[in-house]
Amino acid sequence: MSKHERRENYRWQVDIPTRWADGDPYGHVNNVIYYSWFDTAVTKMLFERRVVWLPDSPSIGLCVESQCAFHQPVEFPQTIDARVRIGRMGDKSLRFEVGLFLDGSEAPAATGHFVHVYVDRQTRKPVSLTQQQRNALADIVVEQ
């Protein structure tokens, strides 16, 4: 994923406002906050689609890999247009790809990804995604 990504390349969206506390002494948002925005966007999408957060969900996703590329600074007060897509849907894993965009800019402020491996809630052993989980995410998968 690169700074050449565009909003339309992502299939799910949520707005996330910056907070005064997100800034650092240099006058821009601290790098760790970008990961928080990635996590917020992915988790909100999973929650809305009822993929893993239900008490009766057969599995939960554990993050085994993450990455962020910073392309332009973000400052307070701005609103992040967080975009999510599934870059890869495996048998037991998902690669969530995220682009963070600012108003008035088609180039992303940051791009990155999380890879989640799905495991049994109790044993923590990897399990296959259910058909229900696959169906809930099928419309945002961009690559197979």
C-alpha cells in the first residue's frame, strides 16, 4: 500500500475526529495514534457487521502483523476519513487494509494493514472462518 492509494479503492468508511490530546510537541498527531485509528476503523467495521464480537461467536481475531506508512501529517482539529478493505481472505486469517484520508486531499495521510488470525475463544488454536463471517465481509474483499 502506498501514498498513491485513493479513497475509492476502499469499500467501508468511518469518520474519526482528531482530539487535542492526539498531538505531540511537534504540532502534529503522534505516530501511535495512527494505529489507534486503524484499530478503531477495523473494530467498528467488525462490530457493525457482527463478525466476531458476539458472545456466541465461534472465534476471535488475534493480530499477528501490523504496518503503517506515514504519508502526510495530521493536526488537530481535523477529521480522519478512515477507509477499510479486506486485501486477503484466507482460510483462517484476514488482512485488513486501511487508508486514512483528510478532507480536501485524495492522497492518504497514512496507509497500513492488520493481519488477524482467527482462533477458538477458549483454546486459542487457529480455526477456519465460518461461512457467516465470510458472508459478512464479502463485499469489502478486493483481492482473492
